[in-house]
Amino acid sequence: MPQKVAIVDAVQTKHSERLEDNIREIVFKLVRQLLDRVGIDRSEIGTMISSSSDYGQGISCSNSYYYDAVGANHKSGSKAAEDSALAFIYGLMRILSGEYKTVLVVSITKCSEVPSVHTLTNLSADPFFQRPIGLNDVVTAGLQAREYMNLYGLTEGQLARVVIKNLGNAQKNPYTHRSGEFSINDILSSPMMVYPLREMDIASTSDGACAMLLATEEIARGLTDTPVFVEGMGWSVDSTFLGDRKLLSGPLPQAAKMAYQMAGVKDPFREIDVAEICDITSFNEILWLEQLGFCLPGEGGQLIDDGVTAINGKLPVNPSGGLLGANPYIARGLIRIAEASLQVKGEAKNHQVGHVKRALAHSCHGLGGQLHSVVILGK
Amino acid sequence: MGQAVAIIGTGQTRCGNRLDVSYPELIYEAVSMAFQDSGLSPKDIEAVVSGSMPPAMEGVHNPHLYWVDAMGAKGKSLVRIATCGSTGISLAHAGFYHVASGLFDLVLVVGAEKMYEGNPQGVMATVADPFFQRPFLAGAPGIFSLQSNEWAHRYGLEEKRTRMAAAQLSVRNHTDALYNPYAHIKVKITVEDVLKSRVIAYPVRILDVCPASDGACAVIMASERMVKKMGAKPAWIRGVGYCGEEAFFGEGDKVVWQSAIRAAKTAYKQAGITNPRKELDVAEVYNPFTFQEMLFYECFGFCDFGKAVELVENGVVMKGGELPCDPSGGVLSTNPIGATGLQRVAEVALQVTNKAGDHQIPGASTGLAHAMGGLDQFNGIMIISNSL
């Protein structure tokens, strides 16, 4: 990282099936809460980057609807669409350029107001070849999981244990949407959606928002006793057509390599203390962990079997409950980063993991994880 | 500021009804031309910035993921930037920050729209909030005609004069478009034609309005150290400014228009420009409507408020004038919206590097590129020069 940039603070809504407030009201209250907590005025914000989706909001040019409500009136700003982790990355680049000292990053999704995410992700398949056969995020994840099972012999029990872990962790997170104590039987008796993925293996959707303040080191130290520094970030994209891609070795290793190199991480399993992963399905948590280099290909199932990724394990994964806990579709990437920063700050309360020096946040969107990003945070 | 950023290659497709190519093929056309222009190939590029209008324009969600292979972006860092009509300038700004941050030396920036595949006005009607504005502010002409009337009324401008000035601008843009190989609408028109053309939304007539086009634009940006290494003679980005304002049309002043004024001020300050009319040699002002182009002249400090009509009457903004505007034919002749702002940037880069061909402004060394978006909500500026 050419210059030290810090997360000063971040706030989230209580994610749920349906947030009653209007989009403008939600982001207004959230940013108000953030500024009050940090103790600064709107006039001290340099620029604003948001993330939302036009299809996912049901309003075209989605950022124009809330631009002033997030406090950006008469300020510069932009929108990194479809994945809020990329808004974070763009905000960070604006500070690195030297032009801005503080950046507000905001993302909101109200899945309750638009068609199902399966419909919307089907719309993101090309119109001629992939869309007519019904590809969407879950179908693609099923294809991936099936290929993985053939190659490495994954069991339904292993998938179920990821769900039990994440929904169990979610019970300790006050902002999450879904949570509970479940048995393997509970998961295995939920309806089959796309073999081998059952209803409970798949992250359902939520309404939710997240706002974060980034600042230069100097500014951040004046605003908080616990700045969290960005040590590395990387992002990478894969081809459009599934047939052109290797479903089990996508662009995530490349994104991770870029982030690790920037952060000076050589052995991620030893050097990273906690990870917040985009578990679009239980299977994807296993696959992404392998592609992040936490274990060798085919060994991801072992991590969950051995309790390595449990909240008290050697590498806790998704102590927040992950997407299985709450999945505001576009805001989820920024929420992963916010949760990772809470862990580094030591402010995650009931779902705090012990001794966190360095945390990883991962986000992805697109069929089969077409575009991935990785952010490494440290003290 | 971080490291200096240059534009080392541009590519524009021929614009218009492009049913001869698919959406990705259209992108590929622009990207290939930018590579040809810069002498680079996809493997040289480290990051890609792409964007367009709301995806409902073409009916493909996540267009950036649809364009990956056409942009040569596989395995690279990609982001989708979308800020409505200002998308093109926001793309250029995002490309600038990618390089200025010090993270990347070579970045590809791509904007596109294929408007013959959908219903542009239908989609744009959904930009307005669903409760208050959408029921009566459908599409683009409604809002811009309101603004035009407000402008003329504020300064008590005589209707005959403003109409004549708008007609002259229309003729200028349509004539200039004849010399731009990429422009969409190529018709020879007279002032009389404009004055007699049918009213779309008073005072805006059909020849005062831009078309909806298919088209793509690609720009390659490089760091100062890469420019030195390549020995290129690029266009340098000297200033960037962007400003957004209230979501509701009635809450802001659209005549003394803060987002336009502030975006220009920020960019001028960075570029060290104190007298834009004297210091700029060319301006590619985002002009989907003739009347609005005049309003921008005032907000950008080309003249005092209420005096833009005189700039037209005195020929200041015409070819051969003190500050020729939109020698490309502007948005009025060509408007693939997601590409339009980036085309303004590409055109200014061509002008200041003396590569604009038949529509070259002789000796142009510094220019302004502009785009506007939302319901009169966003304005973005980039100042581009042939020296740092």
C-alpha cells in the first residue's frame, strides 16, 4: 500500500426481511449515526462513493435517488455499481491519489422491493445462450458444487456444518437477519433446490445498509483510538461464458495474490486471524477458502470437519454469520469489510474472535463468482 | 496530488443504429481502436474501468460482466462505474484515480450504450423517484425544457433571441458532425429548419434535441513514469471536478446551477485556470439540448450569468471564435449515453494532441470535457492539456 489509509468507523442497519423505512430515510439515519459516533460534521467529508444496483433498487441511476440523503449534496462522488466492496476500493484509491483526506462509503439494498435475486441474476446471464437455459446464481453454484463433489468427494454433511456454524455465529451478531441453533438433520431435511444445495445451504436475501468512514492516517488518529489500516486489496474478473471458464479455479486466487502481495502476506493461514467470506452458499464458503489459499484444493471440507473455521477455531470464518446470516445483496461486500474491521478493533462484542491482528474480507458477484475482491485489514 | 495521469490512446466506434454488431462486439470495436491508437495490447493493461447507463437500457444486468471478454479484461481488476448521464466523465475520473493512486500504470476505460436495443425514454423515466417526480417528469426532454424556460425567464431573455441562438448552436453542431467520422446524425440544416422544426417540449424542438445512439468509447490512461518509458506524447489530465446535488428537481437552483459551477471550479483550481474563456482553447460541453449548452457557458464561467446568448451571437463559441465548443458535433449529434461523457474526454484528448483530423481546432493545447447526469443532478469536468 503506497500510503496508510484507515477505516475510522462503520455502522450497519439491523438487517431484516423488510426494512420499513424508505431508502433515503435508511441511508440518512445511518450516515447521521456514523457522523455522530465519530464526532465530525458533514462539511468535513471530502468525497462520497456509494454502491447500489439499478435492477436491484428498481430505480434507474440508483445513486441519484439517495445522493443528497447520504450527505453528499454539493460534494463530489461516484458509484461503483453492483458490489460495495468495490466502492470501498474506489474510495481508498481517492485517498491514495492525495486529493481527499476523508471518504464516506455507503451501500444499500432493499431486496424486499424488487424481484427475486434468482430472477435478477438470470438477467445478468447473456441473453442468447445462458439466459434461456435458466442460469442464475444458485444454479451456477449447484453446477460448481456438483463438479467439486465429483473431483473431491464433498458430503452433504459438510455443507450442513457450514450452515450450522454460520447461523450459530449469527445468534451473537445483533445486526444479522437469520440465526439459530440447528442440527444436521434440520439442514438435511430442508427442501432440495439445486442438487446438492438445499434451501438452507443458500443465502436468502435481506434489506440492509452499511456506511463507513475512511481517512488518511493522520486524520484517522485524531478521530479514533482504534483506526484499522488497509494493508492490501485485490480484485479480478473472469470470462462471461461459463463454458469458457474453469468453475473451480476462477479469478479469486489472482485477487488474493494481489492483496497478499500488497500486505506482505506469505502464508495466509498463519498470518490471517479471521476471515469474512461471501458465502453465497455453504459450498461457496468451502471453495472460496481454498481459492484464498487457506488450504489446498479439495481440503476445504476438512476445515469445517476439524472445526478450524469455527468461531473459536484456528481460523474463524464468518463470525458475523456471513451471508447465510444476512444478505443485503449489494451492501454485503462492505458489510464483510465492516465486520472484519470490528474484529481488528476488538469491538465485535459477542462475536469477537480472540487476538485479531489481521483480518480478511472477501466479496464477489456475478455467476459462479465472476468478479472477486479481497481486502486485508490490520492494526 | 498523486502521480500525474495521461491519456495515451482513444477509440470510438462509428455511432448510430448499430444493429450490425452485438453489444460486446460494439465494445470490442472501440477497445481495439484504443489499442491500435496507443500501440498497446490487452496484456499490457492492469485494470479496467467500465460503465453505462442503467442496465435496463439493453436488458442485461451487470453489463460489465457481459463485456469482460470484449474488453480483454479477464484476470484483471475490473469495476463498473455508473452515474447516469455523467457516467462517461465518472468513468474517466475513476480511471484517473486508479492511476493517480499509484496502484496502476496502465488502465483501460470503457463506456458504451446500445440504445436501439431498448426503450431509452422508458428507462430514463425510471430515474425519477417513483412517488413525486415520476408521474409527471417522464424522460429527458421534460426536465430540460423546464430548465430552459426557467433560465430564459430568470434573465428576462427575449424569446426570439434565445430561439435564434439555440438554432445557431443546432446548425453549428449538425455542421460540425459532418466532419466527425464517428458522429451519428449527419444532416445539412439551416437556422430556418431549426426554427420551423416541431416542438418536443416547449421551447425544445426536435432539432434542439440529441438522438439516442449505439456507440462505444475506450480510453487508455497511463502514469507519468509509463509515459516516459513509452516515449509517448500524450494528453495530460490537469484537473478533475465533480459535484452532485439534490435528488428532487424542485429543491435546487438549476439556473445558477451549483453542481455545474462547483465541478468547474474544482477542476479549474487543480489546473490553475483563472480565466477559462482565455485559457481554454476548446470545450466539449455536454449538450443534449441547445438551450442547456448556453446555460453551461454561464456556469463554467465562459461569460457572466444571463449573457450566454451573446457568446453565440458574437461567435465566441463557434469555429474560429475565441473558445470553440463541441467541434465534434457534440452530444446534439451523437449520444450513446454511457459513452457520451467519455467521448467528450476522448475528443478533447484528440484536439490537444492535434489528432482530431477534419474537425481539428488549430493550435488547441488545453481543453475542457464535461458531462451531466441525473435529473439535472450531476456535473463532472475534466481539464486536459498537451503539457503538464
